[in-house]
Amino acid sequence: MAINFKLRNLLYVVHAVPPERVAGLMPAGVALDVRSTPEGPRAFLATVALEAGAAFPYILSGFRQINYRIYVRHDEEPGVLFVRSWVSARAAAAVLSLAIPTEHASVDTTIDNDERPYGRYQVLAHSGDHHLTLDAHADPSIDFGYFGSRSEAIHFLTHRLNGFTAGAHPKTGLSVIRVSHPAMNPISARVTVSAADQWTDAGILTPEEARHPALALIQPETQFDMNLPEKLAD
């Protein structure tokens, strides 16, 4: 069974880190999708804020979500490893926790389109003692830095059709959530990160690094179809 979402206002906030920072989070079966850079090899992680409309079949109502993910490969297939998900609606959090590590959280977004699209996109979220504060605005002049071109960056960062998780109990093995969505054509953005405790408390980013992401992208809307998790063979 597939769950079909209409997703809106997807904000990708991307950081690049030395691979050893996140190597310990890799379950058996996946490897970091590392790129060579002038600073040495870099792994990539993303904090993704989004708003979901009602899903089909209609077991979920609209909700806001924060995904924490790391870019990985499995048998040379690109994907993401879901580290954590925060969801604003309790029912949706309960359902999504069956697929990826998810907890109910306060997630508030404010979007100002008065003067120009995404003149301001603010995210204030917290789960327990962890907080996330993002302040973004559309900016076509950003440098795509670690990537050869805008199109290469967008494909690498947004076109990942396999989501991997080891759940709360890695010994149960690796699962994959297969998804489909149209190719995205996001708006580049500039972001100030005031708090990203999910990454900084784990020592993956320093507070100073968290404040300066490698780049950010905003996708106004996309259709997103998600299958139920499949256990992968050991």
C-alpha cells in the first residue's frame, strides 16, 4: 500500500561534514555518499522542513514535519538515512513512527510572500530539550559550492527515491521506504540557523557550523508517494 501526500513549502538546509563525524550512525548495509571537495571528502546531511496536506488513504490529516537525514548509498543506489523525524500532529507521528524514527513535536512555520516569494520562511520547532530555529529567504545568487552546477546539486540533494532506517532497534535490520515524486525545480535560498540541537548535541555539527549551511533549497510543492517499509535481506 502506498501513502500519497501533497507536500508544500519544503525547505532543505544542507550541511557538509567530514565523513568520520557521521560514520558511527551508519547501520550495516548503507555507506555514506561522499563527495571529494577542496577541503577533503565530505558527507552531507539535511534538515528538511515541510507541510503535508491530507494523505490518501485518508488516515492522516495535514501536519508539519522536520526530517533529519544523511545522504547514503545502498548497493550503489542513492538514498537517505532517516535519523529522526518531528511531526506536529500526534496521529501522524504515531503512523509515521511505524516507518521511521518519529516523535510528536511542536513545529511552527511562518512564510511571508508579500513582497516576493519566500521573502521570509521561519521555522520554530522543538521536541523535548531539542530545538530547531531556521530563518530563510529566497536568494538566486547563492553559490552551489560543493557541486559542479545548480542542476547537479538539485539532483543529488532532492532526487533520492530510497529512504533507509534501522528504526529504534538496529539489530532488527535495515528497512527501505521506496518513494516516488516528480523531479524538483527548487528555489535557492539563504538560511540562518540559530539552533539545530539534533545535530549539535550529537557532536555532528558545532554551533558555528550549524549557523552556516552549505546551501538551502525551497520546493513550493510536490506530489510524494511513499510505500510501506520493506525489510532488506541481511
